[in-house]
Amino acid sequence: MHAPSPIKRRLSRQIHVGNVAVGGDAPISVQSMTNTNTLDVDATVGQIQQLEKAGADIVRVSVPDMDAAAAFGKIKQRVDVPLVADIHFDYKIALRVAELGVDCLRINPGNIGREDRVRAVVSAARHHGIPIRIGVNAGSLEKDLQKKYGEPTPAALVESAMRHIDHLDRLDFQEFKVSVKASDVFMAVAAYRDLATRIEQPLHLGITEAGGLRSGTVKSSIGLGMLLMDGIGDTIRVSLAADPVEEIKVGFDMLKSLRLRAKGINFIACPSCSRQNFDVISTMNQLEERLEDVMTPLDVSVIGCVVNGPGEAKETDIGLTGGSPANLVYIDGKPASKLRNDHLVDDLEKLIRDKVRQKEQQQENMIARSV
Ligand code: SF4
């Protein structure tokens, strides 16, 4: 029920990672990376499927050597979501995974080495129609740039990126996206802002090695939030020392907060206080867990009393306002029914699922009418 996002996105050139468009007017994609051993095909496939279930648009897999490249080929055959192979140092791995059906190559032309090797990778990417991500990272800047700048700086990150971009430019290859990641929020934000004015290619945003679930979420939200508010960013990866599924959830929550993407339920809940007429925190946690499978966008407010309940309910698809002896449920902003505290979560879940089905049906009818 909320208005569209007021953010005006930087218009970038569009590329495709498998069937996922990145850049241009495509929705900002959310990606993560497996942390299983790539040689363990079953475990890696299992984790990719979990990520896909959580809504991942793209998944990256580390391919450190030729054995991992062979495993990558088997993994690729068993999953649907587009896969990016993360490759360093050995250009032959890039050539191999290109043959095995990779959807994007993440390389650092700087550590792939000689010009002829980069040329071989680019020509394989061109031949197979695969884009490249140039992934610059403050922790692995080229030695000469470290020497020139003394320490990683935004200018050093951008110079490194532009060096790689010029490399691809000389080879007349434009199907790429770029990241300039740093664990320091100020550095990453300044580097991305600068880079965004220099190139037309899509930008992959990330605050690298952001931290654990809570601290990394906060750091990433601040860094990526500033950039996204500027309209910068075409695909995001939240780096957390946590289950990669959490990265996907946090990524979508960020985009939902800025109304850049709608997926699943957007909850509005009060922090609760002594005025609450039902246990807001427990109700909220249970609903969030039970309704994780819902992909249809829906706004739901869960508010403990009449101070803010009716106001919030007017802006949501379903709104619960705590009351005594019963709580009031609003549907589409209008009072609809009363729910008692016993079975509150069960009853509310049912109402939400009914509304989801109704929305899905409306969408199906609209599609049917338009064909
Ligand atoms: S909406 Fe009511 S219960 Fe919730 S925090 Fe405010 S006053 Fe407390």
C-alpha cells in the first residue's frame, strides 16, 4: 500500500547474469556466496538451493583450482539460479568454467597476470556470452598502488578499478560490472560515488568483511543504504560472518526499507511497552518465522495498542491493533474483525495467508486479462 520509492536510480548499461538482468531498469538483484567446500558438490548444491529458496537472484561460488572447476560444472547442472565463479590468479580456471556453463566470471584482471591471459579470458567470455565482474577489494590492492597511496584509499580503489576497466576497454569488452569494496564504510561509499560518475556499467555493491550477523548488518545497511539512497547500485551482496541465507534476508530487508524492491511481507511493528494488549515481540517473531515462505509483497502492521495502531493499520494491507477485551484487525485500512489473545498468531497467520492468496489471484487475473 506504500507509495513507490522516491529514489532516482543511476541509469547504467544493462548486462545479463544468466537470465537475471543487472543494471538499467532491472530490479536491484540480491546475491550471496556459498561457504561450503566447492569440491563437496552435494553440500554446495544444498546451500545454493537454500539460498534460492530465500530469494537469491544470483549465487557466487569460489573456484580456487581445476578440481573445483570440475565440481563447479557438476553443481551448475543441478541448480537453476545463475552462478558466478569467483576466480583468482589462474586464468585457465576461468576458461574451463566458461566451457562448463558459468553465468558470470568474477576476476581481478590485476591478479590474472599478463595481457595475453586477460585477453584469453575476455575472448572466452565473449564467445560464451558471459559477463565479467571486476572485483576490486581494499585488502588486495596491487602493490604499486599500495606504494603510491601508502594505504588503501577511495582514490586507490578507483584507480585500480579504472585500470582494469581500461584493460577491458582496450579489448572492446563492455559486458561487465564493477565492485570497489572496503570494510570501512567511508572508504567504500566514497569509492563507489566516484566510480559511479566515471563509468556506465552496473555497480555491484558491498561492504566487504562487514562483520557478524548484527554488526555486519548495521555496517552494511549504513554503507549500502547511503549509496542506494543516492541511486547507486544495481546488485548487492551483504557480507556477513553468518549463514549466507541471512545475507539474502538482510539484502532484501534493505531494499524493502528503501522501497526499491518488494518481496514477501513488510512488517511494521511497535517495540511494545506497558500499554500493549498482547505480547507484541513474541507475536512478531512467530509471524516472521512462520511466513518466511511468502514471496508476494504485503504490508502488515503489528501494533500493541490504539496509540499508533489505527494510524499504521490505515497504511497497510493487514493491521493488528491491540485492544481489550479483543484486538482489532484492519484489512485494507478498514476495521474488519476482532481477535482474542488465545490463538492470536494462528488466527493472524490465517488472515495474512488468505490476503496473500487474494493478491496472487488478482495478479493472475490481471495477467490473464493482459494476454
Ligand atoms: S503503540 Fe502502544 S504498545 Fe506499542 S509502543 Fe506505542 S504505546 Fe506502547
